Amino acid sequence: MTNVGERIPTLADLGDVGGKRVLVRTDFNVPMEDGVITDDFRIRAALPTINWLTERGASVVAASHLGRPKGKPDAKYSMDPVRARLVELAPGVDLMENLRFDPGEEGNDPAFVARLVVGIDAYVDDAFGASHRAHASIVGPPRTLPSAMGLLLEKEVDVLLGLRDKPAHPFVAVLGGSKISDKLGVVEALLRVVDSLVIGGAMCFTFLAAEGYGIGDSLWEPDQVGTCRRLLDESKASGKTIHLPEDLVGVDAAGNYATFGRSLPDGAKGFDIGPGTAAAFSDVIMDARTVFWNGPMGMFEDPRFEAGTRTVAQAMADTKAFTVVGGGDSAAALAQFRLDDEVDHVSTGGGASLELLELGDLPGLEALRHAPNAK
Ligand code: ADP
Ligand code: MG
């Protein structure tokens, strides 16, 4: 456990929970289609904490948000399907209605917090995926109640702060996906701790443009070219390598599948890294001792453009390095290739894992550190 982690109360710091009513903030924001849960991973991930509490005689009431109901009740985002699955897995556990049915949740309204903690004796945050938000259910209860991080949150903090503070070198970060400007902050923070950075996905085009290559009509963010240029210069000055694609796969101006070198002609779109790049990225991953991967290497949802992501995922499975994957779509890609059991840690939080890596802290952790029972 890291220094920051040590000051956060854990379940044992709640003392005797027998006969107590404990509010557990979980991340039950599960994927649903037509009212049916398509993956209950997030519900199962909360069971160790729930069982820890109930085995010691506590009664548990769980609370979560689901989707984006915009501060008012919306049957589409009802917790009923989640509650039905939860009672199958953990009989006797209560589940509140969707926290975001009340504007007080996202608004961090003290009156909403007061209603949440009525009849509650202790609070546990096990919602890593929501702990980067200063919402009522995350930062409110620890102001007044004995509080702790749950086992899932503790594992996430341990792994991700471990990457930040004491990674085995070489430490490589592999970044891709489509949320470019969202992720440039973490690129900057990672450059301080990694030995090299591997960039694919739509993220690569703003960097390639900054290097002067043609990117056709690929996804990019023109206003971030300056930032990418500066990051490329800084990495050179500090002796770190930023690996960019040397070949690309996508469609030509007529919309037909095509392979390209590093430069794309006008009208072409890059949707995946090419086979030469995928092999080069794999070599970097195989030679590393720590790898953090966030963001698919291409539009892997389309079988024509999944090869780069599949090759990188396979290298993550094969390398002897300690491997961590963050990001909803990256985790989905791993699961699609049935490699999710082959990496050391798949984070349950996308934005939260990046923010913890970037800043070394989260609003939810900060709140727990100031709880009445914190040492
Ligand atoms: P994560 O959820 O793992 O953090 P993001 O949400 O940032 O990842 O990005 C995932 C999305 O990026 C996927 O839907 C994928 O199709 C898309 N993507 C990856 N590469 C490209 C590309 N070259 N062009 C367009 N979209 C891409
Ligand atoms: Mg995503």
C-alpha cells in the first residue's frame, strides 16, 4: 500500500459492524439492453465487500447510479433489474433507487446527503468508477459517518498508485481510443513516470499531424496539435520514446478498405494501426516489466479494423510484465478476445483510473481520509 493509501480507512477501521446498518456506495452502472443486464461484472465485483460486512452481522444497503437520468425519475434507468440480480447474488441486501433520479446527487446537495444517511451507522465507498466525481453519495457521508474504502476500491487504489509510485522498469503506457483531449493530461503525467509511450487508436492522428504527416480525414483534434508537439519535444528532451504508428489501415477516399504507410492521402480515414506497427508495439510490450493500457488501437467493433487491438491484447496476455488495463472499451475488447483473465488487473473505472494515474488522488479518497474514524 502506498503512502496516500495508508491514510485511507479500510473496512477493519469501521470497528465492530455487528448489528450496524452500513451504506455501501457501489458502481452498479451496468450495461443494459431493453431492460436486461448484458454483463453483471460490476455487481459481482461488489460481492466481496458486501459479504465481508454481512458475515460480520451488518445489514447492508447499497446505492448506485445507473445511466444518465438527468436528475429526475425515469423508468428506463430504474434499479429494478439490478436489484433482482443483486438479491440472487446477495440475499438480504437492500438497494436504493437510482441516485441520479435526484438532482442533489450530482449537485452534491447537503440536504440530499442528509436524506441518504438517515438510519445509517457507517459508510463504505466501493464505487471506484464514480470516485473521481465529487457527488453527494461519494463525498457526503464521510463528513459525518465512520467510513472506509471497500475491498474493490482498495485493490484499484493499490494497483494504480503502485504504477505511479513504484513501477518495475521498463514501464510502458499504451494509449489509444477516441477521447483525445480528455486523455492528453494523463499523457503528460505518464511521461514523467514511464520509459516509453505507445500511441495508437484515433489518438495517434493528432500526434502524427504534429509531426507533419498527412492524416486525411481521420479523427483528430486540430486545437491539440500544439500540445502534442510540445509533448513530443519534451519526451525527446527527457530521453523517452513516443512510439507512433508506421503503417495504418482504414478506408480510401472512395470508402474502400485500404492499407497505408505513415501518411494518409487526402480523403482517407485511418481506423486501425497496420500489421507492422502492431508487431512493433507488441515487441515493446513483450520487453516491458510494467504495462498500462488504455484505449483500443482501432475501431475494433468492426472486424475489418480489430487486428491491431487484438495483437496488442495478445501481447498483454503473453508478456511477463505486470499488466493493467483501464477503460470501458479496452476492457470490452479484451473480453471480446477472451483475454480478460490473462492480464493482472482490469480496472472497473475508465475516467477514474486515468484521473488517479494523472493526479494521484480522487475526490472520493480525499473524503474518506477526512472521515471521523480516519487516523
Ligand atoms: P476506453 O473506453 O478504453 O477509454 P475510448 O472511449 O477513449 O476508450 O475509445 C474507444 C473508442 O475509440 C472505440 O469505440 C473505438 O472504435 C474508437 N476508435 C479507436 N481507434 C479509432 C480510430 N482510428 N478512428 C475512430 N475511432 C477509433
Ligand atoms: Mg470508452
